Amino acid sequence: MFLMKDITRDGNPVLRKRAAKVEFPLSAEDRELARQLMEYLEISQDEELCKKYGLRAGVGLAAPQVGVSKQMASVLVPAEEEGGKPVFKDVIINPVIVSESVQYGALTEGEGCLSVDEDVPGYVPRHDRITLKYTDVDGNDHTVRLKHYPAIVCQHEIDHLKGILFYDHINKDAPFEAPEGTVMFS
């Protein structure tokens, strides 16, 4: 099980590297990595367990964030209502955004990251809608259309696979200025 001590922190060169494609069928080692990436999110979203293990809650965790430079990330966007099905839950392997909206979306409170300990204020404009192609742990290909928050989360995780951190997108001169027409989410 990954703990906060296992999370690679900003400043480590692995976070700025372009991650390598993952080969299929998955090795036992890659399968275990995928399982642990998702396990971290599941435990971190359970209030009691999160506190018990001293975790920071997360909705996404990419392999480079645990020191593994491979194109793999877990995403768990929780259900909108208590006890409901998660909005999006999967380990996305070799993900590619095949189309994106012209319109941008951003979180009103900005973004955070398990690998970045300090708060970096500012809007992080991302495409409001994306079409994402990826392969799951069993080697099945998926093409999904995501919008709003799930699209933002997936773009954040895919950035990790390209060596990009969320604050790279913040306008340094005007951090709370978003492109015209940006949809804001809280």
C-alpha cells in the first residue's frame, strides 16, 4: 500500500520526464502497480482510513508520482450522491486525448497535487470536454467522452505522464485570469 512517504515530491526529476509506454500483456509488476495506484485513491477517499494512514485525499495518481516513469494513472472521481456509482473509475494506460473542446473549464479553487506540498494559487485552464482513448489493465481498449470535472482530472493525470505539473498552466502574470468563456467549477 502506498503511503504519503511513497509519493514522489516536486523537484524529483521523474516528475519532469516523459513516461514510457506500457507494454501488453502487463507484467505482474505493472499489474501490481496498477492495483496499488487505485488502492491509494480508494483508501484516501474513505475519511476514516485516510485519517488512519495519514493520507491526503486524491482523485488521481499517476505512476511517476510513485517514482515509476510509465504511462499509467489511476482515476477515481467519486459518485455525485452518497452510495452512488463513481463518475469515473479506472486505471488508464497509455492514454491519449484524441479530441478536445475549444471551451475551457477550470476549478474555482484551483488545483492541487499529491506531489506538490505547497498551495499554488491560480486557475488552471483545461479543455472542458475531451475524448480519451486508453487501455485498461486487462488490455481492453476504451474510448470515453468526459466533461467538466472528470475531464479536468484526466488531463491533470495525463500531464504527469508528459512531465507537466498543474502549476505550469497558471498564468504567472495574472493567476486568477482564465481564458474568455472558461466554465468555472467548484
